Amino acid sequence: MNSAPPTERTVPTLSVVICAYTLDRWEDLRAAIASVLAQDPPADEVVLVVDHNEDLLNRAEREFSGVRVVPNRRRQGLSGGRNTGVEVSRTDVVAFLDDDATAEPGWTGRLLAPYGDPRVVGVGGFVRPWWLTGRPVWFPPEFDWVVGCSYRGQPRQAARVRNFIGANMSFRRSELIAVGGFFDAFGRVGSRPVASCDETDLCLRLAARDPEAVLLYEPAAEIRHRVPGSRTSWAYFRNRCYIEGLSKALVARRCGSGPALANERVYVRSTISRALARGVTRIGRPGALRTIGALSGGVGATVTGYLVGSIRPLGSRTVPGRLRPRRRGAAQPATTARS
């Protein structure tokens, strides 16, 4: 697909939504916002959604200029924050950046360029891990999704995909509203990933609504995602794989196991199989046996989570955000803007 920059007439307007929940990541948040404000072309608006934290909300209102600061007015958690950001945005396209990530120069332009094609309903980009304490010698690149980053096995060039990585994605706002927004049973609540895959669930619903719709992965639209030392332990790795399996089971029950697991079947048969074979040829090198153990253990933990999720009740959070288009002339939701 041609992703050359569109003409001036066809460039859509852009909101960048960043969701934050804690003061502990204040410096990360500042860096994330600064990276967006430095973009060329600039975003039409930057929206910071604060998730039920009055101290963070007050400080953000005082200290951030050129940013729209709003509280999460929906259910606590990342999905509720994202839905709030969509609801208050006033642009054609809404992009999402994690509060502990920074956008590389040219990010906005590379995300927006493919929207010159009306079939494109979403564009996601490459998420490069920034290992604050170094990549563990045993940590396989095939599992970088564990720390919210792009992983070995993804396309290396622009390509149509099933879903994006949540730290770096964008969608036409009208399409988000049409499918009801993010499903708030998924996504983090604070630092606890109660269930993940809210972006997978959303993308599957977008595809089900219009099978001709294109979700485009554009690796040139790059961000850097911080990976603290706390996410480099075996315990974190195992738990995150388990939660992924649990979440995929919930997505499969909502959207069907065919669409929900098609990528995963290919991933295990192809990407993981090749990684295991490569690991066997490198036995004797530092970390090789531990890497093989991580590959096998990661698959095992994910499968276990999937089996548990297959029999776990979905619970009360069963309806998407029910986002609705704002009526022309209707009052804007209460927000705090600093410009």
C-alpha cells in the first residue's frame, strides 16, 4: 500500500491521547508530552486523561501548557481513559501514546499519511523497547510483547494487520464511535493488567463491522517504550504471559476463536518454532538454555491462561463504552485546558 504523504487537502486532523494514573511516572509523562509537542507536523490537540488521581490531575493542570487535561469520566482503568480521550477529542483521527513512551521525530506524519486512503481505518507503529537496566540475556525478542513492545515475527514493512500494540496506535474517530469504543473489561487498572487485549478486541470489532477496512502497520511510525528493571524478572514474564492467555480467551468468547486466535496459531507454528530451533543451535552460548526455557515457559503460561479464561465468567463488564457522536451545538464535556 502506498503510504506517501497525502496532499494538503487530504491530511486529517489529529488528537494525541495520553492516559496517566500515577505521579510516580511524572518524569516519564513529561517526556511523553514533550515528544508529542515537538512533532512536525504538530498534532491539532494533545489530550491528557488522568485516571482517578486528584493530585496528578491538579499538578498536570498547573504545569502542562499546550495540553488539554481532563479527568477520566468513565470506569477506572486504561480502557475508560482511552474512551474519555476519544469522547472529548475534536479531530478526524485519534492516536494513543503510553505515558511511559516517547514518539520519535516524524511520528505524527507517518501515522497520518496512510489515511489518504479511505479504506484505512487505523494505523499503528513500531514500539522499540528502551531497557533501562539492559535486556536480560535470556529474554527472547519473540516475546517483547510481554513488555508492550514490537516483537520478532511482526512485518518489517508497511502491511495490513489484525491489531496493533496499544502503546502506538491511531484510528479514525468516527470508526471508534461507531463500534462503541474500547471494551472496559480489558486494559490496566493502575499498574494491574486485570486483562489485556483491549486493542485486539477493538480491532476485531472494526474488522467485523467492515471486512474491507484496513488496519495498517507502519513501522516507520516509531516510538520508544521504557522498560524498567521490574519488568525483566522471570516472575513478571510468566505472569504477563498468563494474563495474555486469559485475555485472549475472553476475546475469543466475544469475537470468535477463529479471528481471535488466527495470528497466535501462526506465531506459535512459525515464529516460536524457528526461535526454538535457533536456540538449539546456540546451546553453549551464554543464556541459550534459559532462552529456550523462556520460550517454552512463555507458551505454557499463555496456554494455561487461555484454558482458565475459557471457563471463567466474563463478569459484569460486558458492554463496550457506548461512545456516541456529539450532537452539533451540544455542550462540550467539562474539561480543563491549558494553552
